[in-house]
Amino acid sequence: MMMTANKIYIYKRFERFWHWTQAALIIFLALTGFEVHDSIHIFGFQKAVEFHRIASYSLIVLLIFAIFWHLAFDAWKQYIPTRKNLLAQIKFYANGMFKGEKHPTEKTALQKLNPLQRLIYLGFKLLMIPIVVISGLLYMFDKTIDANQVVVISKFRLENIALWHTFGAFMLIAFLVVHVYMTTTGHSYTSNIKAMITGYEDVEPELPTDEETKQ
Amino acid sequence: MKKTIALIIGFILLILIAINIFNQDDIVDLQLEKLKQTYAVKPIPSVDHRKLPELQKEFKSPQEVTEVCISCHTETPKEVMASAHWNWERAGYIEGRGIKFLGKKNVVNNYCIGSKTNEQACAKCHIGFGMTNNDEFNYKDSNNVDCMVCHDNSETYQKGASLAGYPDREVNLEKVAQSVGMPKKSNCGSCHFYSGGGNNVKHGDLEEAQLDCSREVDVHMASNGLNLECIACHTATNHQIKGRLYSVSSDNENRANCEDCHTSTPHFATILNTHTARIACQTCHIPEYAKVNATKMDWKWSTAGIMKNGEPYETEDSVGNHDYMTIKGSFVWKKNVKPDYVWFNGTANHHLVGDQITSIPIQINALNGSYTDKYSKIIPVKINTGDQIYDKKYNYLIIPKLYAPEKGDSAYWADFDWNTASEAGMKRIGLPYSGSHGFVSTVMYWPLNHMVAPKDKSVSCAECHTRNNGRLAHLSGFYMPGRDRSARLDFLGRWLVILSVVGVVIHNSLRILSAYRRKKIEMNIINYNTNDDDSE
């Protein structure tokens, strides 16, 4: 009996495009952002500011498309949190996977995310991204120029805006670290990443039924 | 195949967009070009004064020249005599003090301290003749107006040293009278370059080098640039000249601003334009001052009076500037100075004669402004420090009598006795001198407006937006990206990331370890199974 992996089509083309563009933008925004924060030096402050702005506008455009896609194709339903298997999923990561146990949640095109992922990604979409995007927009439009060429300063304290933005950035980096690592916990080390590139994922084979064995 | 083509097209499109965004040609600034066109045209005077018969004569006194001037320019004396250049004072409003008449007549500074009792020397920079005592000077006599000091275009007119505002005896008045025209740099500079007793002593950003300098020194006045005259910006209506100097001024009126020509949003980049809400143009565009000749930064009167072999003496620093003079004390000169930065809303307070000393160093002309005041902007300043004489008992500054043509007239520069000099000075002021004096530290602020650098030499972003020793490091109360952060948030954030990495590494190590152990066990089973398969 050979254990051949099953291939299922999980990530559609837009989804993959969105994922990788967003990943690249977030990493680039982190690099330029922390340069503006004077933590690292790569592009020089002025270029870092310019690039950060361009990248942030790009990210916002991408997010608008992504939100539309989620709504139009009911993809948002993937993120509805559930308690079913949640504990089992945590136990699996904390213990089970060291013993070679199977994933407690089955991955299908209709249910891409396990309960833990649902929770984390929902937090990503409803908390982390809004924190950086909203604080980022407030940061960007802290000062504006009105029709009479007068510079108008917003009433929010820039300090509060900037600190929320920095907070969001740290959250995103921590997320990125754990997220990248978690992609290695699929059927094989690379199966999840391959899936995000090709759309097709090797999933753990179901136990062969009696009929299959006979064939 | 179709997919590949689509991919290639998409990729090329992305590259083209990127090139477009990141590679912009130098766009011509039409607004700036228009300004250059406007100011490149130099007006031709409508009158050639050489042709006027009234001026074809030998003048015995400068007043005779003025008489001829006002025989045609009949209403001009009224205008001139309403100016601070003539009155040496101007009505101004000081927050908390009300309306004050301030000017060279009565303010204190921390250079030569004050003009009272020293008019014979100080009046070299008064646009009048014969002001030996400004309390007794006839401010109503229009014949005493010195038209030539501002309007001589022959560059030969010169006020005499300690002649109470009279011209040097060598001046050919006929030639000067026939050459008059609009004021040139050399006219304004004859006083404003040399204030404080020498070139560039006081301002730091106004000096004789600007008569003929490169764009690197001053983009506006450069001979290889537009070569603007002072009056291009300091325009005048009825002899009321635009511009405020806060060593003598206190209110935010009739100032000459960069924005008058350049508007408040002169950059292509919005992010630079929004800076103008709280940052004055000068802050970024005057990266340093005293670019050609040094300026006096510190003057300690307390060391004055030391004699060498019973005689007053002077010493010079390595570049030839006086660093000690028996008559004045010790100095520090600096060249290519990075400005200091303060908040400024256009109004200033003044430490006036007779004011009690409440804090040290005394702020001779405290510039008002703060981050919380929305009309304040950050401006570059020259700060002049030093010490000067005060009355220990009455606790106020002393205006000493410094100048007298001869010894024995209680002038410090002749007799070197602070007691008699203070006595004589304070008598004129009308305040008592207790007989006990000391020296107290003072500071003065000189807003910098000139020596604007070419745009590629302006202060770069990171010179302020940096954690370490940025130009604005000492200004507090506001958040500046790059300079400021919450140390606690950064600490927590850094540890959040570090712990994530550590957690991930531990988890992965455990996986590898456990997988290795399981493999060992599985190996046996698999071997067994394999054998089993083979045998099938």
C-alpha cells in the first residue's frame, strides 16, 4: 500500500495574487516603516518615507479588492469562528504533532482554515490590519492642505497616532514570524507554501477504505 | 501559452509603472521661473540726477544737499521722519506690557549695551546729521535727514567715525548728490552689515561678503544668481520698509516673509508643503550662517579693563578676529555655524532698561512661541551669549557711558572706570546707580533670514528626523517621526518579535527531534513491511 497524497484545489488565482502581493507590501512597509522609525537604515529617511507612502497606497488598493472579493464570493464565511475542534487543534500543535498524529481538521476547498487559523486570521483582518491602516491614514492626513493652500493640522495628537501605528507594526511582524513558521506544519514542510503558489495542496490522504484496498 | 504571454505583459506593465513612479525627471518649477523672470528685470531710473541744475554746485554741508532734495521731493521728509530709521523707535505691543516705544534709542543689547550717552559714536548709523544726544536732537528738522546714506549710488558716501551721523570729511557731496538712486546693498549694508562695531558682528547672516558672493553663500544676493538688492524683498511704501528685526521689534507686523514671493506651499512634494505649518522656510533652507566671515557669538564684558604696561591692548584669534580688547572684554567668533532652533510666533519680549533681574541668564529679547501655540513655527536663530554690567543693589542692568572723544569725560573706553561710566550712563537714563556693580550673563536671539542655501544644500530630512543629536533634538513637547518613540512600546514590541522567533525555533526543534525518534521506531516496522511487500 503506497501512501499517495491527495491534491485538492484550494487557493484561487486572485487569492494567491492577493496573498503574495500583500505579503510583499507588508514586508516592504515594515522595512521602510522601521527606517522612518530610525530603527534601521536601508533607503535613507527621505526615500523610506516616499516608498512607505507609495506602498501604503498600493496596500489600500489591494485591500479594497480583497474586501470586495471576500464579499462577492462569500469567502468571508471561511473566517467565521467556531469552537468545534478548536481545543483539539491547539492540542495538536502543542502535543499531537510531535507524536505524528493527524491534523484534527480536514482541509477542503470549502473549509480551508482550521478553527485556530480562523480565529487568528479573523484577528489579523479585523484588528491588526485595521489598526495599522486606520492609524496610517490618520498619520498620513495629520496635516493636509486646503483649497486656499493653508496647511490644516488634525486634532488627533500625532504621538497617539504614531504609537498605535508602531504597535500595529510590531504585531504584524510577530504575526509574520509565526505565520511563516506555521506554513511548514502541513502535510509536508512545504506543502502549504506550494499550495499558496500553485493553488493545489497535498493534503493528508484519507485512510484507504476497504474498497480502495481491494483494487 | 496564452497564460505565459499574459504573465509577461503583466510583468512588463509592472516594471513600467515602477519606473514611472521612481524615476522622475527634474520638473521645471514654473512658479520659480516666473519669479526669476520678474526679478531679472532691473528698473531704469526715470531721472538722471546728474542733469539737474540744482545739483550742479559745491555743497558746504550735507544739510545743503538735503535742502535741495526736498525742494523737489517735497513730501518725502514727512515719510522719512515717520520711520524707525529716523526716530530710532517705533510703537510696538508687548504681551503683558502694553504698547511700548522701542528702538535703538532705548533698547538694551549684549553687544555695546545701549546707545544712550554714546550717540556721537552710535549715530554713525542714524539717518540724520548731528545727533550727539538723542534726548536733545531735533527730530522735527527735516534738513537733518540724511538722504544720501540710503540713496547714494556712487558707493563713495560714508558716515564719519564718531561724527554724530555727519559724513566723513573726505566725501565729495556734489558727486554723491548727483548719483542718487534706489538703495543698493551697499547702502543698507553700510549700517546693517557692520552693526555691533564690525563686519558680521551682530547678525551672522548679513555681511559685506554678500555684496559679491556665490549662490552657495546666498541664493538671492549671489552675483552669479539674481543678485537681488535688499529692497527686492524689503519693499517700502512711503519709506516704511518691510521687515522686522527682533533685537528692536516686538510685534508681528509688516514683516518680510519668504512666502510673499514663494507662497506657503512652494514644493512639489505635499509632505514638504505640510511642513510649512509649523516649520519656517528658513529652518531647512539656512543650514548654516556666517559662511564667509566669522560672527561674534559670545562677548564677556567682565574681562574688560586689563592693561598691558599700563596701556589698553588687543589680541587676535588664529583667523584675525579680536578675541580680547581692553575696552570691550573677550569675544568668541565662529564661522559656518549651525543655527539654534526655537519656537517663534512673530512676537518678542524685551528686557528693558530698569527691569528687575529675575532670572539668569537674562533674556534680552525673549522670542515668544511654543509648540502649543498654533501660530508658532520653528525658526533658526543665532544666540549671542555673554555677560554685562548690572547694578548689584538695584538689581537692574546698567547702560554705561562708553564713548567720549577725550579722557576725563567718565567714558569707559577712555578712562576704564566702570563706576564713573555707570554713574554717567545711568544719570542720562534717569535711574540711580548704587555704586556697586557686577556682571550678569545675558542671551540675545537673532532670527536668521539671509544666507539661504541652494535647494540641494538645504537641511536634509534625516538631520532632524533622527534619534541621535538631530538639529531639533532639544525642542520638546511634540512627536516627531524618526526622533521620537515610546521606549516602553519599542521594548515590548521587540520582545514580542524575539519571543515569537524563539517560540518558533523551539517548536520546530521539538518537531525535528520527535520526528527523528519516531522515524527510528518506524524504520523497524517499515523494514518489516517492505520485506513483506517484496515477498508478495
